[in-house]
Amino acid sequence: MRSRTICFVLSCCFALTAVAVRAQIAPDATGPGPNATTSSEYKLPASIDPDVATELATELWARVYRPVNLSGAPHPLLVFLHGNHATCGRYEGAGPGRFDINVQYTFTGTCPPGYVVVPSHAGYSYLAERLASWGYIVVSINANRGVNAAPGIAADRGLNLRRGRLILKHLQRLSEWNAAGGAPASLGFDMQGTLDFAHVGMLGHSRGGEGVRAAYNQYRDPGSIWPARIGPIGFEGIFEIGPVDGQTSRILNADGTSWNVLLPMCDGDVFNLQGVKPFDRMMLIRTEVPARPKSTFTVWGANHNFYNTEWQLSDSPGCLGHKRLFDHLLGSPDQRATALASVLAFFRGHVGPVADPSFVTLFNPQFDFPSSVADVTRIDRGYSDSPNAAVTRTFDDFDQPTGFNSSGASNTASNVTVTHGGIANHSAQQRVAQIAWKAPGSETYFQSNWTAAGQGQSAKGFKTLDFRVARQCGDPACSRTDSQWLASTSFSMRLVGADGKLSNAIPISNYLTLTGPVGGLVTFVGSSPHPILQTIRVPLAAFGNGPIVGNLRGVRFTFDDTKADEIFIGNIRLSTVSGVNAAPFFAPGTLAGDDSVTGDSATKTDVNQIKSLRQVTQADGATDVEIELTSNREMLPQGALLVLRIGEQDFTTGRYPQTGETGTVTFTLSAQEFAALQDGAPVTVQYGEGHDDAGWRFGRINKGQLAK
């Protein structure tokens, strides 16, 4: 892999002033490239492949997008992977929409009469064709056979480790064809010598997000079989859209490569936006090598499904506190515009021998958005140049008891309440200061102290002060739905010297509009606000006092503007890389006129039944209990896990019948788990764990019905 220097973000190249001026605008990467493009597919026979899965047959099926003229070979390689979805669909009624409600292809490689195979891998053509016009070869993988909607296993409930192995198996075949030829004739071109494995990027959507992270880690594992089979790979970037996190027995990060996650604010599938958690965890990997940027890109008004054009029904009934970008059917051009802007910027800026780092300033909050983004919707950004300690210095991660800085020094508070703790939606490792005040004023402040009183440290080697911030929800469950969404909060920041002197005061409203938390509406769950942390980056020169920077003790947040509020502040860092003043990119009041506080609702009357309870003996002699549930409303495969809840106990080991009907699901409990259930406990099925928002109600368990 070719080496890169930390100056990839370019922001250190611009002059600084002591007052906020209009930010530089990130360049627009969405335009078509100079190359005409084409696409074709390969599909190898399905088989039981122990490298991928021993439980079911899988297949290597992908669509390859490429420039028509391959004279510039080798070309950087991008691999795409879709998420969990039904594998067979049918057209019905007068409209053009396809209803994907059957999973027979998962098990047999065929669909029932009247159904077609769902080509989920073709749903990113709008991205892949544009990237191919810029010289990339894009391989978009279909994971229908033996993966999508297949039964989870104990260490891989979402089958995302299986997805990772499927990606690596594709890379093995691609590497073989690239080295020696022999690619399937269906591709229509000789692949030999066309792929540049030194410059590889991956994109994953939903479970495909954790799947690409799995592939990245499985390749890097000590003793991994894959490097010898594939050869060296230069993984230069991973982009995830609405990913899941935590559906395997492994903690999967993307340290050592550039990484971004697009979070749809109105996601009705992965509705807790758990894709932010890898960012939280990676912020704590202070030894990251090589140092690479990490970012979050939270798109207001977006749902989960419509980033894939083949997923034609909305997963979300609407948005909470802001306007949605989607209707119920057939996608959203506005959502696709946000994907084009971010995906093109990410890969054109990070992947390839001629990658242009100016494009990735789109993810840096110091830069304004180009019109291709700014004219569509609001987007909130989280960002780090790298968690590597040589790039960013921890000022306070709030990982010590309340009242103490990460350094061990005592923090200072005046007329505010401060508690160190966690934050909804985020990783359990993410710590923040929960700060509340009841009256504004110059003596209402929280001060994070790097050193003890009378002492200081030099910050002259750093360019920016970075920290993450969000509005609080008002209660631990984050269920506040009052009109305070529509009002913005502001307060000021100052540096504090060892002698107690204060720098210029800078209002955070110079850098972002702090509103919310907004979120999504989720069928059978209700409102789901998301207090996703945004990053503010302030050039140290903007504070205006050189001696303070040279002998810095603390950072003071003075609540001298908004009357009263509650906020989170986390991950105060000093960065050595960037240094450009940023101006607000959204003005206060942009939420006015929101017409999407309510959304669509289901109208079908449920007919749910516990069809059977039966005792079964497994091949290893273990005795289990199978609970078969049926409903007239399909229990469709999604990114979030399908969960059986009996009383207070959750179970995720479920499977569809091999005929593919999604109105029937069978869950398996061990004999011990079944024995521990309280007879008469309520039985429900829902998406996701750890909450009580039932999607399907099946009455109460009658343990006397168990057939032996």
C-alpha cells in the first residue's frame, strides 16, 4: 500500500484569522467522469463452501461496473455489499412497486411461481456507474443465497461474519482471475491485469456495513487464511450506510483505514442508529496505525431502504421534528443525492493512486457543503483527523469520576449541574459530560481543566480545538417530544491560561446550529429521537491570545445565551492537522414549517397465532424447544434482528421455512431456557433487543401445549 501523510485534509494550508469568516466550501465530487461505462455479471454455481458457511449453500454472484476502455489498467477496486432483505418479490396491484415478501431463494436458489429474484446488489447502480466513470471497477455482491434471511447462529446472529467471509471469497476469485485470467465468459472482458489490489475500498449497507467491517478484520486476523489466498490488499477506505453493529460475537472496528458512516435520521429499520458506535469506539484507539480519518454523516429526513433502489417500500412511516425526503414507494431522489455526494467524495478522496484529498473535506465540519448537499437537507457531522495520539491529543474524554478531567486534574463548575455518564444511541464506551443550567450568565459555566490550578501546558503544536456536542433528550429513554426541538441552543467557548486569564469568547452558533434531538417514527415503536453527537472544530488562533495557547490550563463553556437547557459534551481533543475557520452552515429556524411529525401507519388487522410448541432432539443429542409463530402480516428480514420476547426474555435464534413464507417464523430455545419461562407470560415479536415495543402480539405462552 502506498504511504500517505497526515496532510490529506489540506485544511492546514489556509490562512487563519481571529474571527469567524465564511468557511471554505468542499468541492463537489458528484459530476460524471470522462469514461463511458458498462456492466455485466458473474454467477458461479451454488455449493456448500466451508470457507463461507457449512449450514447452507452459498454462491458467488456479483455485478461488475467498469470503464468501457480499460487501457488505464490496473484500476482501483471497490466492493459493495447490500443488507438483509427478502430474496423473492412479486408485483401486484396497479402500481409499479415490487413487494419483497418471500425468502425461498435463500434455501433453494429458486422463487415460487409469480415471484422474481430480488436483485439487491443492483440497487447501488446509481453510485457504481458514476464511480466507474472515474476509473474505478466496482463489484457489487449479491448475498441472497444462504445469507440473506438465513437462520442466525450463536456466534453470528446476524450472519455478518458469514457476510465477511463471502466478501473475502469473492476477492479470492477476483484475485485469481486478475492474476491468471479465466474469468467467466458472462463478464464479457478479460479481467487479467485490470484490478489494482493496492487500492481497495468497501461499501456496506445495513448488515452489509458490519459485513464489510467483518471482512476487513478477518483479513487482518493473526493466522488468517485470506492474505495467502488473495495476496496483499491495500484497504484504503470503508463507507457504511445505516449499518448494524453488535450482531456477532466480535467487536468490529475499522482502525487503520479511512472510515465514514452515513446515518439516516429517520431510519425505521436500524432505528437506534447503532452505526455510530464504531466511531465512538475508534475514538478511543489512540494507537491507530496508520492514522486515518473517521467521520459520521447524519442525514436529516432520510430512511433506511431508499439508499438501495431495489428496496422499493419505505421502512419508515415518517420523521420526528423535521421533514422527510421520501414517500412510501419507489425511492427518493433526494436521498440518492446525499449518497452520491458523500460516497463519491469519500472514494474519490481516499481510494486510488490519484485520489484527490480535497474531496474528503466534505466530512470535515470546518468546510461548508457544496450546493449538491446544502440544497437538499441538513446533515450533521462527527469527525476526527485520527484517534492516533500523535494526531489528536485527549483534553477530556470524561472517563474519570464526575468532577475530574481525563488527566486527573479537577474540573470546575459554576451554577450548572455536571454528571459524567453515557448517552443514548451511542456505544457503552462513549462517555460525556451531561450538563444542565437554569439561567444564563457570565458565571454560569463548566470548565474542563487539563492541569491543576496555576499550571498549564503548551498547545502551540496544535491547530484546532475539537469537541462533540448534542442536546439532551430530557429523560433517560430519550422520549422527549416537546417543541424545544425547534429552538436552538448556543453558548460560548473560551480558553483559560495557567494564570486564569480568559481568551476571546466564541459562540458555538458560529460553527453549528444545535437543535433537537430529532429522529424518526418507527412502526410499532413510536417516536425515536437521536441525540447523535456532532463535532465542532475551532481553530486555536480564533481565540486570539497566543500566550494562553502557550500555557493552556482549561477550556471554559459559558452558558451565557440560551435561557436554560441540557446538553452533552464529549471527546474534547486538540488536533495537529486542520486549521480553517468555519461559519454556520445552517441558520436557526430551518425546522419551521415541518410537516412530518406524523407519518404513515399500518392498517392491516393482525391475525397472529402460536401454531405449535414442540420438543426436538438435535444432532448432538441436545434437547431444544421450537416455537412456531404465524401471522397474516409478514415478519420480513431487515437489518435489525427479529426478536422473540416472552415475558422479559429475548430470543433471536429464529428461522423461516424453506418455502420462503415470511408469515411464519420458528424460534428455537434450549430446554433450560424454556423451563425458566413463566407460564402465561406474554409472547411478542419485534425488531431489535432491549425495548418493549411489540410489533406482533401472540397472546400468552401455555407451556402445557408442548408436544414431546
